[in-house]
Amino acid sequence: LDAFEARLDKAAGWLYLMVEQEQRIHFQGIQDSPVKMWEALEAVHRQKRAGMRFNAYDDLFSIRKLEEESLQSLINRVESSKRKIKELRPSSFTLEQLDDELASMA
């Protein structure tokens, strides 16, 4: 248990040191929890809004195989784009909401 807590402290310290000074304001009161620190940064920088998803969908639908690109590289770009879309969805996101968003993109 002590080793686990030591790793948590290291992770929290690493996060604190790696972010820019201006970003440390988001860590007030949670400096001892790397999970909460990461969630605070995510809440600020990865906002799960329709506009962000619109851009992510647009990026996905714009992917084309480049002339010298391997099929695996193309698949990797598609998977990366798909993962980005999933990360931008709130956990309560429904198919009905997806339908509405896709209709608004038309």
C-alpha cells in the first residue's frame, strides 16, 4: 500500500511540474490526487460540446487515403479520429442525440 501511495505522489508531482504555471490554478485543493488533477485538466481543455464533436466528425469524414500511405496507416488515422469522437461524447450520449447532431451537420 505504501508503494502504491508513493507512486500516486510521484504521479501527482509529475503532473504538477509538467503543466504550465498558468494551468496550475486548476489543481487547487487536489494536488494529492493525480486522477483528480487529470480530470480537472480534461474538464478545462476537452469540453464535450456539440461544436467540438462537429469538428471531430468533420475530420473523420474528411479522411482520404494519401497516395503513398499504407492501408495500416489509413486505418490508424481513422481509429484515432473515432477515438477522439468517443472521448468528446458525454457518458449519457444517446443515438437520438447523435441523429440530431448529424442532421445539423447536413
